[in-house]
Amino acid sequence: MIAGPCVIESEAHARMMAERVARIAADASVPYIFKASYDKANRSSGKAFRGPGVAEGLRILGKIKADLRVPILTDIHDASQAAPAAEVADILQIPAFLARQTDLLLAAAKTGRIVNVKKAQFLSPWDMGNVAEKIALSGNDKIILTERGASFGYNNLVVDMRSFPVLKKFGYPVVYDVTHSVQLPGGQGHASGGQPEFIEPLARAGVSTGVDGVFLETHDNPAVALSDGPNALPLSQLPELLGRLKELSTLVRRWSKA
């Protein structure tokens, strides 16, 4: 499970979230990677909160990693951010909007860190073969491919469950970003909306295809979250959901071996 708040809202909040989610994951015996962004460079509005920035954000993530001994995932938006982010993060994430930016992909690959690429909302799953190839040709085959929904008209996304077996064929771990799949991009005019009531059914559907992991943005109080609150999973709901997903995943893997 890759989970955490969308953005670092403060050092205290990020640490609290990392601690609480880590305990939930440990109780469920599920491997856990903490995620949070130091900069949300693709907000709908120029007035929206973006985060503490590269230097301060990486300092906070580094302290969480050292103190709690949890792996870290964070986004990079520019090739110049790859090297400093790699000093802290175990996984560098390429945002969906930037999945085809060759220089960014190569910069992330050259750090030697794991590179998690979100499938762009405008790409087909088979197009991600070219994306993965760019990274692999640089000599780094530590790649994760993440599904996060495809554009479905205006301000809406849909998840094609056929995407997961297609992505699997490339030979890399496949993760399902559940919470961004229920996002309504730009749906509030100045910000994105969301339909969190569909998080659990879509998560169950994705896990039933045999994905290798789930990506969940979660918040202790989504109503006041500074980014992506409308599509975040309330932290209080995470233990029960994670337990159900683990049970389903175990069953699916038993079937696949039969």
C-alpha cells in the first residue's frame, strides 16, 4: 500500500499521518510506503495551496523516513528535482500529466531509484509500453506502472479494468491509484471534485484483477484538506478497507495458482 496525504500540509500533520497509517498497515501485515508531495505543481487554480516547496518538503520527508523507518514516495515535476528528491525518496513518482516527458523520465531513471509512472489520463494502457521503455533504455528497470483513470468527457474519469492485465504484460509491478480514479478534474471550477463513495467498490474491482499494490490518498479530515480532499479516503475508514482488500487479494492469488 502506498498511502498518505496528497500534500505536506505541515511537518506535524505529515508525521501524524505517517505514524497512523503505518500502524494501520502493520496491523494488517501489509507492506507500506508513505507518500506526500512537497509541491503540487498542477493545481486547478493559481491561488491553491501547493505545499512547502522542494527544500523544506524533502527535509520533512527525510525526517519522517529516518524517525519512522518507512519508505518514501514523492512526486517530481521537473528534471532538476530528480537528484535532490532521490537523496530522500525511495520511489520517484512521475505525475500523470507528465508521463510522456522524456527528459523527466530519464532524469528520474538516472538516479537509480524506483520510478513510479502514473498512466496519463489521455493515454491508453498499451501506450505505457513506450513510457516504460524510455526508463528501461537508460539502464534502470526498477519501474512501477500506476493506473489512475482515463478522461471520460469533461470533468470526469473512468477506469477500464482491461488496463490492468495490459499493463501487467510489460513485466513491471502494477499499482492501482484508487482515490485519483474517483476525482472529478476541475469539477468545482477552481478545484477538482470527487466521488469518494466509489473508492471501496473500485478498489475491490482493481484488486480482483491481481494488481500488485494500491495507492490511496487519505486524510484525517478530508473536508479541510489543503489538496484533493473531495476524493481522499477518510483515515477512519482505512483499517476496514485495507482488511477487505487484503482478504480479496489473498483469494485472487489463490485462484491464479489453481
